[in-house]
Amino acid sequence: MHPHLVSPFGGLSVLVAVFAAWTALDLFQQVRGRQGAARLIWLATAAMAMGGGVWSMHFIAMLGFNPGGPVHYDLTLTAASFLLAIAGSCLAFLIASQGRGTGRLILAGVIMGGGICAMHYLGMAALRTTVALTYAPALVALSAVIALSASIIALFAAERARAPLWRLAAAVVLGLAVVGMHYFAMAALTLTPLQTAATTHPPGAPPLMLAIGVAAVTVVILFLALAASMIGQRDKLISIIDAGGVGYWELSLPGQTLWLSGRARKYLDLAHGEAFGARDFVRKLKPEDLPRRAATLARALNGDGEYNAEYQMRDSGRWLLLRGRLLRSRSGRPLKLAGVITDVTDRRQAFAALATSEHRQRLLINELNHRVKNTLATIQSIAALTARRSSSVEDFMRLFEARLIALSDTHNLLTANGWERARLRDLILLEFRPYAEDRLRMQGPEVTLEAEQALSMGLILHELVTNAAKYGALSCPEGAPGWVDVAWSEADDGGLITLDWIEHGGPSVAPPTRSGFGSRLIDVSIRNTLAGSASMDYAEGRLHCRLRFRPGAAPKT
């Protein structure tokens, strides 16, 4: 006698099997991406979904079993069959998750299939009815082959399943195979009525009670598994966001409980597991940012716009950009404010550097404009005074060109030093460049002049050299005695410089009868630009010029 199968329960068992297979395959993907305690939790959840789903499918299908008499189930054996299905699935998933390889998957599939078979026949042993159960060995073996094959296929599908459509197809095949195993096992069953069954009431739980329990377990297990899968997908998405250098945050409503991803906690310099709430975040802000934060948050919570604000952390100085939007339920009730947090310190520093660069560029342009005006004024003055003292156009051109070249040489020297400063020693050597080395004897400490002072000192030295070449020590031919001593010293106060220009070996010179261009230029330059003074001494028929000035002193206006 064969059992009578009621088709509505058969269809429901197929749906449960497919749903369980889908969920188990999805959860098994989470096992591979986890380590430590999280890995074990996901492994147990996948095993619960697979084993519990197969167990539920078995007993749902058994609701359609009609042996021709009352049916009850032994609760101990029924619970044992449930645990056996879970244990087999858990061990199989554990082996399959240890690494890749066909042999490992086949071994895991054999263990899972054996667990399913053991669950089925232990569940059948829990059956208490008025008939005796016997099995056809060939069909029992076929059901075992189907269980083993289905389990191996399931694990190979879990290994390869990535796209949802492919995973759905694998789940359908697996669910149908598990159901097929059940019905082939039931087809192997032969029922023989017992002679004493007429007066005996079988012990155990009635099918209705078992049906309610199975339905409850099925719903709880599978929906918990789906919830865990959704959490896993959420965690994976957050991990991807974190890997992109972006943190994630949520402010649940109405209690305003703050949750932060790992990257967000890193940006806020929080230790692992450190408690942190919305009020703690406020304490990390600068006081001047608090009103702006309150206004931005209120606007976002009212749905008037997205949350978008940049803050500088009080302790670390790090700049953080927070963006988010309000999420609502289907009824329109605010659920949470969620968004991302990024470190924009580099961008802020780049903008600050750009602003500094633009400011410096404006200063340089203004400085250049000032220097060009000063240079043009100097050239204009040189041209006017040179023309006043020249006897002919040729004489003017010769003197004017020489002075412009001296000014240009000083410009070149300043350009080589970034138009910031020039050494006094370099200015002197520049003017003595056309003469032999023995014509100059120079000594003194290191003295640096600012740009404007260097231009004036260059013109002063040019006039002294030109005067010496025309009338003094440098007017002697090469090889004849004639040289210039240039020595300078620094006063004890560290500011005043005294420079002595003394000519030797040249023709005897006398004080000029009138003030020439060179004398006027030296006097004006030393007073206005170098904040000093100049004196000329012609004792013993030689020129002794003494310059006193302070490098870096503000010029007189």
C-alpha cells in the first residue's frame, strides 16, 4: 500500500525548499567574506536556513501523507531530525568554506546529502500510526543518490553563484531535487495495517500541532535568514564605501542615536568600540560652528533640504564634510538621517595655499609695479642730470649708457637672488669686473642689502669706480701703481656699517670746485635709500670716501 499524497502540500513543500535553497546560497556567500566570530555566525545562519528549510519541507509534505488511520509524531525524534539536518548542513558548509577544490566540495556534498537522508528517515521513524512501514531498497538507494547529488550541486552552485538570476536558477534546481528526494523516499514506502491498530491510539503530537510548529519554525528561520542576508549586503556596501575613503553615518529618529562606520570613526579619531553619540560629536566641533550645525540639522530634519556642511575638528584640526538626507517610511514618517563623511583637509589646505599664492602674487605684482616706477624714476633722474653735465650728445650717450649698464648689472644680480637681496661683496666685484684683480683690495664681514638698497649701492659704487677711472687710482695704465682699498666694518650695535673707499697710487686729486652728478647721486642715494651719510676727503691728494648706512633700515620718505 502506498501513501496518498495531497497535491496542495506538495506544491507548498516545493516553494519552501526553493526559498530555503535561495537563502542558503545567499548566506553562504557571506561566510567566505568573513573571519573569526562573524564567520561562525554566518555559517550557523546559513546552516539554519538550509537544514531548517529542508526539515520544514519534509514535514509540510508529510501533512499530505494519509496512511488510512490517525497519525502522530514522536517529539523527541522529530526534534532530533531537525538538529541532524542543521548539523549536516553546518559541517558541509564549514568544509566547503575552507578553500576551493572539487574534492572538498564533493566531500561536503556527501555530508550534507547524508544529513538530509538521515533527517528524512529519522523523521519517518518519529511517525506513530496504525500501519507498519517498510521500504523498497532500490528506491531508498535512489533517494539517497538524489540527496547526495542535490547537495553537491548546491555547494557547486554556492561556489559559483554571483548573479541573482543564476542563483535563482540554482535554487530552483536544488529545491526541486530535495523535494524529489523526499517523494522518491516516500515512493519506496510500503504500508502494512497492524492487527491491533483498531483499539490502539498512537502516542505523540497530532499532525495539526506539528504543522503549526513547522510553519512557525519555517517562517522564523527563513525570515531571520533573509534579514541576516540584508544586513550582510548592507555591511558589504558600507565596506565598499569605506574602501573608497568615504565613511557612512546614520542618525536614527526620533531618538537621534548616531551610528558610524569604521572609516567614519577613523576620521573622528575614535577607538574601536568607543561609545560615541550625537552629543559627543557636538563636543568635537568648534564653538563658532555650533549655531550653523544646529540650523543645518534642523533644516534637514524638516525635509527642507539635504544635510551638507563642513566642520573643522577642535582637537585634530581635521576638516570633515558631512552630507546626508532624510529617509522616510512609506507613510511619510521620518526614519533616519543618513549620509557620508569625507576628509577634505587636503582640499581645504590646497584652497588655503591657493589663496596664499594669489595674495603673494598680488603683492609681487604691486612690488614689481613699485620697483618699475622707482627704476623709471631713477633712469629719468640719471638722464636729466647726465644731460645737464654733458657737453655734447656723444658725451651724454656715453655717460648715460654706462650708468644704465651699471643699473642693469645690479638688476641681474638681484634677479639671480630672487629679487630679494644682494651681498655687498658681490656688488663691489661687479663694478670692478673690467679691471685687473690687483686693482682692488677688499675686506669686510658679510653684509646683505635689500633690493632697493642694492640698486642704490650699485649706482654709488659705479660712480666711485667711474670717477677713479677718469681722475683717480684706476686712471693709471695697466702695470702702473694704482689700486683701491675698499674696507667695511660693523659697529658693536650690530646695525651701522662703515665703508671706506681709499684710492692709492693714482694722480694727485683736489676737492672739486662744484658738486657734480656723481656727488649728488651718492648723497641722495645714501640718505634716502640707505638711511645713512657720505663724506669725501681729499687729504694727501687722494680720495677717501666714507659711507655709513644701516642695511635693512626703512628708507626716508
